[in-house]
Amino acid sequence: MFTSTLPRQNGSQVTDLPEDLFAAIQSLKQELNAVILAHYYQDPDIQDIADYIGDSLGLSRQASQTNADVIVFAGVHFMAETAKILNPDKLVLLPDLNAGCSLAESCPPDAFAQFKAEHQDHLVVSYINCTAEIKAMSDIICTSSNAVDIVRQIPEDQPIIFAPDRNLGRYVMAETGRDLLLWQGACLVHENFSEKKLVQLKIEHPEAEIIAHPECEPAVLRHADYIGSTTALLRYAKNSPKSSFIVATEPGIIHQMEKETQGKSFIPAPPMSSCACNECPHMRLNTLEKLYLSMKNRTPEITISEEVRIAALRPIQRMLEMSK
Ligand code: 13P
Ligand code: SF4
């Protein structure tokens, strides 16, 4: 239950926007003692106003350590939910409550409970991109930056269910040599990259390195010079002696890549559709305007039943302990 004593906006909601959104958000940040956490897939202007930008692991760590009273989560629902699981007494705001995730949706709790019941000797390792209900049924949570390391820490003779992303699961299997029982979920953004167009792009830019997120399909990953989480891709681009990269993940990350490297160039990997890039339709539901309004109106707020929260907290804490 939310127990903050912060004054709440009652009655009608503010819909007017101030002329200077950046200044208004900064002043609301002081007023609410709020922290703005943003994923790399957010619009550039949201990234620019955030107190912390990161991948799912970095954002979870920040959420577990913050002293703020209010967490404004510029990301998708499962991320804000994770922040709420870690901070039951804080107000956690998500600028657009419809910002879901195709991967989380690809693992419905009832079907997963049945799957788990059929494999009772298995330990359940779930990718953080899942609902609180799935987390509550899991033994350990992982993210794309620690999945390989976490699976390596589990005794070799222990059978493992890996959910919900089959592509990250296949990548972990290849890296660890372990046989994982995979839930067949996937991300609509990362499964939409075209291998054919990627190969064509590489022919046009032979000097460019291909860097890819492990949520991509094996057909794309096999062309990658480097595979990693969004933070790992950013670090790689900064440290690589190469100056041009084809980026096979959501193109929001390119904003930070351009900011943190000097004169390097980044080309979004092409999707199968006729669009030029592959933006996540869920992540991009958040806008700077909605972020301001969520702070002003103190809604939409993430809520979660205490029973599910406590059950979901345990595997998240286990992940944080195993990835120190
Ligand atoms: P990371 O934040 O772990 O890189 O994962 C990317 C993603 O798809 C988040 O939705
Ligand atoms: Fe979900 Fe994929 Fe969007 Fe990440 S990029 S939030 S996994 S749909």
C-alpha cells in the first residue's frame, strides 16, 4: 500500500502545459523530492532531463538505492513495477500507464503457472522483462547484462526454466553451454530486424562494426561483432577503436552513443517493415509532456498487491545479490 504523506492533487487534473517544460519539471522535482529514472529507449528530451539513464539492471539498482520520495519512471510498465516492488512506500509514477512490453505480454501468468507445474524440478530464472506475477513465480530474476553470469552461478546439475525471452535464452545457452528449458516469448522490436537488410547495410558500410542486443534472433546475432545489454553496447562503442557502428537494438540508445563518443557514427539496423528504424511503440508512448503532467497530477501511479510484491521481491533481491 502507498503510505506517503505527500499532498496529492485532488479533483480535476491539470492538463495545461507550461511554456518551459524543462524548467517546470525541474521545479516539480524539488517540490516532490522526486528522481527521474529513464531507460535508453526513451525520447532524447526525456533522457536529457533524467537524473539517471540506464539499462534494466542499472535502473533496478538505482531504484533500490534512491532516497527520493517519488520515482518518476520513464520506461515501461514492468520497469516501474520493479521500482515499486523495491519501494512499496514511495510513489512510483509512469507517465503513460499503457507503456507495456510485448515480451512481458508473451508470458501470461496462468499459462506460465501450468508450464512451471509440469517441470517442478526446474529452477525458474526469469528475465526482468516480465510482469510482477511472473516474477512472483520465479526463483531468480536476471537482465540482459547479468543473465549469462547468473546462469553460470547455478549448479550444473540443476535443470533451469528460462523465461520469457527465447532469444536471450538461446544466447545464454550458447554462452554457457547449458541446456535451458525456454519459454517461447519474444520482443517485437528485436525480432523485427531483417538479416537480409543488415547484410546489405554491412556491404554498404564495410568499415562499420555490428553491435547487437541479445534479444535479437540468432540470424541477426551471428553477424554481430559484439553482443550486449544497452549499457554494454554503449560502453563498447565508446571504447572501440572503430568509428562507425550498425546498431541492432532500439534506436533511442543512439542519442547517448552520439553524446558520449566524439565524431563516431551510428546507423540503426533496418527492420523488416518499410520504416527506417525500429522504435519500441511502448517505450515511445512516454513524452516529456506526459512526464510533466504525471508529476503535476501525481498520477498514473503504479500499484501492486502486497502478496504479489513480497513474492516478486525475493527473486529480484537474489539477482541484486548475485550481480554485485
Ligand atoms: P536492457 O535494458 O537490459 O539492455 O534491455 C533492453 C530492453 O529491451 C528493455 O526493454
Ligand atoms: Fe519490451 Fe521489446 Fe519494447 Fe523492450 S524493446 S520494452 S522488450 S517491447
